[in-house]
Amino acid sequence: MSVRQQLPLEQQFELRVFESQVRQLSREDAHELLIMLREDMLHQKSIFREILKESWGIGKDIDISLELSAEN
């Protein structure tokens, strides 16, 4: 089963609309869009990473020990 088939129907429709819009772009505009999308994906990845670190408590022990070291 393809990734597209695994998407909910609403997302499949959204992808279909996006696909038809992209096909109408010039090559230069498509390149710009691709660069913007990659930038957004990297930003989203950073945000997800921070959310996971916070929810899993990753790095809190390090922060606490750094604070204690600074106090001494």
C-alpha cells in the first residue's frame, strides 16, 4: 500500500489539489516552493524535537546539574 493510500481521505484530497497547483507552476517557481517546503520541514522537525525532549524530560538532569554547579 502506498503512503498516499494510507492517508485519510481529507489529506488525499489536499494532496491532489496541491499536486494540480504545483503542475501549473513555472520551473523557477517550483524550485522556490521546494526550497520553502524544505525549510518548513526542517523548522517543524526542530519544533517536534524540542517538544519530545520536553515531554520525555531529556536534558533536564543536565540543566539541573549545571545550575547546581553555577551556584557552588
